[in-house]
Amino acid sequence: MTTRQAKGAAAEQLAADYLLDKGLSVVARNFRVRGGEIDLVCRDGKATVFVEVRLRSRSDFGGAAASITATKQGRLILAARHWLLRHGETPCRFDCMLLDSLDPDKIEWLRNAFSAD
């Protein structure tokens, strides 16, 4: 595992722990289909929550939030549709967990960050 991959895995673990503390349950990690991947699939009550975790230590190109482009959103939506086809349709939303460092106190949680419409 490269240093970058290790940092990404650590960021995903921090995000998962944060969401668990907020009452969500983690159903799956790194769900992949051809053309897309979802970092965390969670359950919040009856809703399925598809979570993108972004760690950016530099803001040269706009930071973590700016890295979730329309193209990236399309890949997440594609993967989410596959998930829902396999596991059943439920209400769902797309959340983003933004980290500028591996500090759990500095996680920014964007609920309903974007929609599939």
C-alpha cells in the first residue's frame, strides 16, 4: 500500500467512526462497479447514504470540496444506482466527508451534498 493509499484508508476510517458516532451504521466500504466507486455506504434510519470521503492537505486547487466535480458526482451516482439495484430501492442521499488533515476534530460533514437529479 502506498503512502497515499494509507492516508486515504485512514481518512475513510475517521469518516466511518465519525458517522458511527452520529448514529449511522456502515453497511459497506469501497463498493466498486465499472465506472464508479463509493467510499462508504451507510444507513441512516431507512435511508441509504452514499458517502464520498475527500482528504486534501493542500488547497491549491480549491480543497476537498472542490475536488468533487460533476464528473466525480456522475461516477458516484452510477455506483449508487448499481447498489440500489442489487440491494433494493430505498430513499437515499449523497453525503461528503471533507478532511484537510487526519484530525477527527476537523471533519466537515456535508449532508445532501448533491442529488442524482
